Amino acid sequence: MNNEKIRFGPFELDPKAGELRRGKRRVRLQERPLKMLVALLASPGEVVTREELRTKLWPAKIFVDFDNGLNNAANKLRTALGDSVAKPEYIETVGRRGYRFIGSVAAADPPPLPSSIPPREAAEPATALGTPPQQQTGGSVPLPPHRFAWRLTSLVAASVVIAVAIVAAVVFERDDSHDALPRIDSIAVLPLANLSSDPEQEYFSDGMTDALISQLAGIRSLRVISRQSVMQYKGSAAPMQELARKLDVTGVIEGTVQKSADRVRISIQLIHAPTDRHLWAAEYARPLDDVIALQSEIARTVAREVATAVTPEETARLARTNAVDPEAYDLYLRGRFFWEKRTELDRALDYFSRAIAIQPDFARAHAAIAETYAPLGTGGRVLPVEVAQKMRAAAERALEIDPDLVEALTALGACAAFHEWNWAEGERYFLRALEVNPNYVLTHMWYGLWLEEQGRQPENLRERERAFELDPLNGATVAGYANALFHNGRVEEATQVLQRTLEVSPNHPQLLGTLAQIYLTSGRYDEAIELYERRDDSFGLGYAYGLGLGGLGYAYGRAGRIDEARDVLATLERRAQEHYLSPHHFALVYLGLGDKSAALDALERGYELRDPSMNWMKVAPAFAPLRDEPRFIALLEKMGLR
């Protein structure tokens, strides 16, 4: 072959580049199926034995389930070529001896198979459940959309996996040229690719990604990037080194999920991101009712492979799994899908409730209900007393089932502090949640908010900075971090953080609202108004102080645009007839108009309703004119914020 291009049928193979094309279109083919094709084309019409293929596809240092590995490579090659086992056009199986290429080729007298294929590859399309992706070797290259070109070239620890747990091939490689594994102290779990033929199953693959993140996040010695940030890379072909730099991680986990009938198949690999060095890979298949145990097993295995410290308490927590009804779990994952959107929280609640109806002891579903009520309450859509009752009941029920469930601990802390104004109880639950899981972003965010509202700004910055480290691409996390910088007097730095992120997410409501607040404090009223008018209100009124219509009315008033401020008041009054609306909005507009008495009247109504939007009164710059007013001081004292 002399590394020249080979043509057969509509295909063209370039052995030197390691590419297969059909016309002008590149055919996605992983490296082992590609090596197999090169080996067969080296001797067209002749049988290439299974033993010969073993030496060409797997170096001697690799331990592999060879039969499954070779069968998978052949299946992938046939899929790429559109070939058939029953009526082959290109690849013929010869009993148990090997394979033969039976198509016509345009090149003659091919030379021996090259010792290596240049590392250019692409993820192949979704395969049938019986033909899972197989690990491969290769170089450091930008990964394709599914990021699953298996290229194992380094030391991977051999592992014995419980036989009943593993029904597919598990491959481990060892490269003796490296004396030790590279250090991994931070990990990003990239969105697991959905190999199902049904795009409606995206919620399931996203849910499995989220679950694996949650499991790993409970290991204190690892920094685990949160879901919101890794989801930015769903379907991305960004080079591994670029991804690692943006997320500031040393380890990356990527893989695929395939759900079929009552079973799930997961393929996982662990990569040292700065060098694109593959450390470990495995493939699992389980019944759906065993999926929770599977998630825990994968997390334990990853912890072992990166040689990170896992405390006895963390080990016990990872090993503690409860069986879950497949239908209940499916409903739970659908609910999480809508919870993450934040714009369809009612649908999320419906799915969580249906999951609990099927399995009443499903702790995570109870905790999810508690978490969902938090933005509903802060957004001013639901009466505060109703929010507090339902949040507490759901969180306490979850903790009865699982006392260490971080989502429930965090939700109960938020309920106690922000809705019931029992600040000490709230802090106890937040601190316990951080003990259980130091990587749960929502705990850092909400505890930072607790510290902000108490006026403990240096500690607030510490928590918000940690949340930002764990979730650097999430607009809400960035806004919280910038707000903490602002409260610590680092105004210019806060502004730069917000402006930089707005270049990527130009209409994110919290980013816009937080920057508008900063502009207002420096008298940049017109710029603040422009930001308020740009913002998307889909997150709900009053998602945080000053982010809704109240903030816009305040800005109009401060800018001297009195008629427009009064128009905002009229709009608020109309909306208050349709659903609950926080008095905090009215107070802001009155403050913009300079009417302290009316603002205090609105705040006292908010206190009677125990409205959580009141919590920012102590620190929000807009309320500074009231801080010497006896009625305002009395409100702070009654709320425990004096």
C-alpha cells in the first residue's frame, strides 16, 4: 500500500492520515475498527486470522477481553461501511478463524500494516445495544462531538469487577514507560452521550451525568465541576487541553449511555486532561432497577483509579445504595431535566410527585421537591407560607430516609434561614451539608447568601468563590461571585467578571441584574436601565433583589424618570391581582421615588407574609436611606438581622 490511498466501492481510505471517507464526507470510525480495516485491506481476499488481528490491534502490554473486543471492532467496522453479516459486501467472517475483505480495491501489492495509525479519529455514530463502544489508543487530538474516540496509551490499573455487575468487555492498559499515574485532584464529568436512537432519551443521559457528578462530589479530596458548567460542552468538539484549561481540571470523565427496554449500558473512560492521557476505561450493563448501585460503583472505581483519599465515612456513603423502581427513577430524571431549566418548575414538581407516588421512600425525589420550591418562593410566584411548609416537609421526609442527603440538608437550611428566619438552624444545616459533600455548588451558593444577608462579607466571598471554582460557566454562580466581590469593595473586579461572562451569555437575567445594581450605586442610571430592559423575565419576578420589575422602577425613579417609575408601579399592581407578588418590588420603586413611608409600609407587609425577598434589606444599597428609620430597625430586629 505504501501508505497511499485505497479505494473500494464508494469509500476511500487514507492509511497515513488514518481517515476513511465516503465521497467528500468523513466516516466516523474509531481507531481499532480502523486498524482492522487496514489489516484486512493489506491482504484482500485472504483470511486474516484472529490471532494476527490481536497483534495488530492490541500491543502485547495490553490485557483485554479479546473475543469481545475483536467482535466489537468488527461490528463497528460493518456499521461504518453499511455492511451486513448475513450478506457481506466487504467484511466476511470466516468461521472462528478470522475475517476476510471480499470487496474490490483500487490499489495493488499493499505493503505490511503500518506499526501505528496516526492519531486522527472521530466518534462513531450510535450503535445497537449489542455493539457498545470499544476503547482505543491514539494521540492527543481535538475530540469529536461525542468525545468518545477511545485512545488508551498509558497506565491504567487492572481491576476486578463483580461478575454479576459487568456483562460487557472491560479493558485496561498499562504503559511501563510511566512510573506513576499523573496526579488528579479535580474532575469534570462531561455530558454522557446518548446512544439511543430516540432523541427523547436525552433527559436520561443528562440525568446519568448528573448522578455521577453527585456521587463523585461527595469525595472531599476531589474538586468536581458542577453540572451547569459541564453541560456547556454537550456535543462539543473542543480539544481536551482547552476544555481542561477553561474548567481548570486535571481529570476528565467521558462516556456514553444507552437505555433499552429495562436495561442500561454505560461506557466510561478517565483521562488526564492536560496530556490527553487515558488512564482507565470500563463498560457496564445493568438492569434499570440496579442503576443507583451502578452509579456508586463507578464513583468508587474512579476514586480508586485516581488514587484519591476517600474517608471511611465517604466509603460507607458510596456503598450505601437503595433499590429504586425504574419507573420512579425515570420520572425523577425527567423532573431534574426541567428543574435544571428553572423555567418549568411546575413540570419538575409534577414529575417528582409522580415518582414519590410510585416509590414513597425515594429520598432524592423528596429532596428535589424541597429544592424546587426555593426559587418558586424567592421568585414571588407562591405564597411564602406555602413555600416554607412544603419545603420543610419534603426536606425532613428526605432526611428521615437518608440522613446524609446533601440536597435535603441544603434545602432544609434554606427553608429555616430564608423562609422561617431561623438563621442559626439554617447555618447548622448548611455546615452539615458541606461536611457531607464539599462539592455541592448549591450549598456554597446558599450559605454564601446566608453570610451576605448577615453582613459577613469576607466569608460570603469565600463561599461564592468556591462555588465559582466548582461551576465557572454557570451564569448564576458568576453573578453570585461578582455580587460578593461588590460587597467586599472590589467593584471594578466585579464589573469585569460580569462583563466578561455577558459576552457569552448576553441575556442572562442574574448577570444583567447584578451589573445593573453595581451601576446604580455609582450613579450610572441610564446604563442600569438599559440592562434591566434587556433582561429576560423568564426566571420570575424578584429572583434576587433588584432583578425584577422592582429594580427597573427603582432605576427609573433614581434617574428622575418619574412617570416611567409610576408606570412600573401600575404594572406591579395589575400583576399582584393575578398572583402573589412580593411587596419587596413595591418598596424598591417607592425608594426610587424617594417615598420612605410608602416603602416602609410595603416592607412591613412583607414581614407579615414572611417574604424571603425581605432578607436583602440589611445589605442592599437601595435600602441605605432607611437604615436610621426606627420602623426599619425594628423590622431588622424582628427578622433576626439587626
